[in-house]
Amino acid sequence: MLRRLIYANHERQLNRTYRNRLANRGNTAQGVFWRSQTSQIARFDALLSLVHQIAPQKLVTIADIGCGYGAMLAFINKTPAYAQTIYHGVDINRAMIAACHQTFPAENALFTIGNTPPKLVDFCVFSGTFNLTHSDDPDLWMDYIFACLDRCMARARYGLVLNLLCAPKAKIESQIFYADRAAFIRRAEAMIGPTHAQSTKYVSGDVSFVITRKT
Ligand SMILES: C[S@@+](CC[C@H](N)C(=O)[O-])C[C@H]1O[C@@H](n2cnc3c(N)ncnc32)[C@H](O)[C@@H]1O
């Protein structure tokens, strides 16, 4: 119960920060705190290529949890390698979902406010969703991340694909969370299922993880 209140408080603070940032910087990579569009796209590419490598079938349904202003859908739409992706975007921030609705007026139904897919998908994908935090406690933040992942796994047929910044020891610095890669894998394997990690190509310090269902 106390944990739930703490998490709700974190999300309130996050919502305020992201709303202000979007208002100041607009629908741009910087509007969701990325350093550049290049690093934003490199992250999408790494996650989507993992999804398509491990999906047992060609057509794959994904939920982009923490979709921001919808940049992943724009990337999918212009990338032939990912044409077989059926996309749904989810974000806890209403301003982000309003921005998606504005950018994709004919596809409003593809975007939902929330923290879980509205229906069963093959994979949930998270890009940068857990990087910014108002907590100063890395253990608490890891608990929050796993509560989110666990909830999403209940709506994912095959698994979860996400990125995190990593450092030799878990830490929060300038409101950015850095995970301990090995500790994250251990916990994901214990709580959810087999986990694979690889450094994200072209993005220093970023790691892409795939967590699959236990068989
Ligand atoms: C760094 S931004 C990345 C946005 C987008 N993935 C991109 O790369 O352009 C993180 C986004 O995740 C959203 N977010 C944070 N925690 C979330 C959660 N638990 N569930 C859903 N969305 C969340 C934020 O509101 C924000 O829009």
C-alpha cells in the first residue's frame, strides 16, 4: 500500500516534468530528454530488430510503453524492415498522448493513456521509459521498474524488450537511473524469465534487454 503511494507520487512528478519539457521543446527528441534524434532512433532500431529476430512469426504486435509523442511509430512507418509490425503506443502522460493524436489524426485509436497494453500483444517494448526518475534510491527505482514490467508481462504473449543506461554499480545521477547490468539480468530471470542483454549499437552506456516467458 505504502509502495503504491510512493510509486503514484513518482509518476505525478514525472508527468509534470515530461509535460513541461514537451511544452518547451515540442515533438522532438529533446522534447523527451534525448540528446539527439540519432540516439533516439538507434535505440528504436536496436529494440525493434531484437523483436523481429525472436518473434516466432513475421507479423508482430507490439505495445510501445512510454511512447512519448509517437516517434517510434513514425520510425516504423518509414522503415521497410519493420513493416510487419502492428503498433500500439501507451504513455502515462496525457500531454504525450495528445501530441500523438495530433501527429497521427487518422490513427488515434493506436494511442492510449496508461501503463499497460490495452490488449494482449506479442511484445511490450520500452525505450527510455525508466531513465528519468525523481527518486534518489536506486533499489526503490528497480522495484518500481519490476512492478511495471511484471504488469506488462501479463499482457505480453512472448516477452518484454527494453533499454536501460547501465553503469558498474546501480546509481541515480542528475535524475537519471543507471542499472547494474548483471544484477538486472539476475532479477529479471528470477522474477520473469530467460533474459538476454546486448550493448545498444551506437549509444554509449545503453543496454538493450530481452526478457522472455518461462516455458
Ligand atoms: C524518455 S521518454 C521516451 C519516449 C519515447 N519512448 C521515445 O523514445 O521517443 C519516456 C516516456 O515514458 C513515459 N513513461 C514513464 N514511465 C512510464 C510508465 N511507467 N508507463 C508508461 N509510460 C511511462 C513518460 O511519460 C515519457 O513519455
